[in-house]
Amino acid sequence: MPKLDLRSVTKSFGDNMVCRGIDLSVTEGEMVCLIGASGSGKSTLLRCINLLEPIDDGAILLDGVDISEPGLNPQPIRARIGIVFQSFNLFPHMTAAENVMLAPRRVLGKSRESLADPVRALFERFDLAHRMDHYPDQLSGGQQQRVAIIRALAMSPEIMLFDEITSALDPELVGDVLDVLRKLRAEGMTMILATHEMAFARELADKICFLDAGRILEEGPPETVFANPREARTRAFLKRVL
């Protein structure tokens, strides 16, 4: 059984259909990279998976259970499916550690004391223990993005979604953030990434999905999609970005 199974997922904003019957299966421990031009539906698809946007039609199954049913409380699902955006969205009046503790305290009802050790372990895991007590404006963009990833991981998610998390960073800071994803990949985290980092996707993804006009136009292992794309539209996109 797939860990995550999208079946004919459709999403419109007014007359603009952004996702047009998307089918996607993700197995446990798999890294799936979504590529495609801006406006192709990548970000909206991730927001639908995390239930930040209700879908209009189709189904999203997590461990075989439909989580897209209208009226379902999204909070327990969002604890299982973490999402990180290109904007860090850290609270400026809180330290890095306080930002990370906020959701486990509010959503899971955990105490600051019970979180102290696991949160420190997360910061140590991603080489940021020395920045735990710093405020966001005392951190570089790359460090802020790593804190945002740690914040999502503090909820112990089963799946992580990443929406263009390096696109707002200076080029020299991108590598540190990608190293975090490499660690998560090595640890077996199930991940779906919308990304423009083609070399990274080619190196680490299990599966590449090329989105065009709200559809997955081409899907397959990196060596197939990048080296021998089947669709003319895929070939044209890759010619521009590689």
C-alpha cells in the first residue's frame, strides 16, 4: 500500500483550474521531486496534500485512509504531514528554540520541559545548537530555513513536504539547506519536494514528476526523465533549465 495516494485530485480557484485530475502514489521512504515552470500547480498540490487547501474532487489517501473528506479536522493530519515553505515564517519575537517548541506545545499539549531535550537534539542534528537562543533577525537566511525545517520535524511527521525552500536564499546558502534534505533522505523520511534545484533532484530523487498546466505530464526515475524525456513539453522545459 502506498504511504500517500492521490487519486484524480482537482483544485480550482474561481475559473482557474490549477490541479487537473492529478494521480500520484508515494511509497514510504521515497523522495519525489516535482519540477515544472512557475504556475504549473506544484505549490497548490503540496498545499492540498497538507489540507491547507480543500480539493474540489478526487481523494487523498494517507495509509489507505481518505484524509480529504469534507469536515475532517485537519490538525491531526498536519501533525503527520509537515510542510516547509520558501518564506521562513518564523515569529520575530521568539528565539529559534521557542519557534520550534510552539506547535508541539499548542497542538500536542507538550510542556516546555518535556521538549527541551528532543528540541536540542534536533538543533544538534542539523548543526544549529549554537543558534538555539538567537532570534530570527540574528540568523542568516539559510539558518532561518533550517530552523523552519526543524520546526516541522519537531511534530515527528511521517511525511515532509517542501515548497521551493531554497528559492529565496542567496546561492551560497542553498547548499546548507540541501544538506539537511540529504540527511533526511538518508534517514528514510518520506518527502515530496517542489524544486528548481535540478542537479539535486537528479542526484537524490527516487521519482521525478514534471507538472505542466496542472497535470503530471511525465513521471519516472531521474535517469529516465532527465536523460530521455518522453514528452516534447518536458524536453523543452529541461532544455531551458539545465
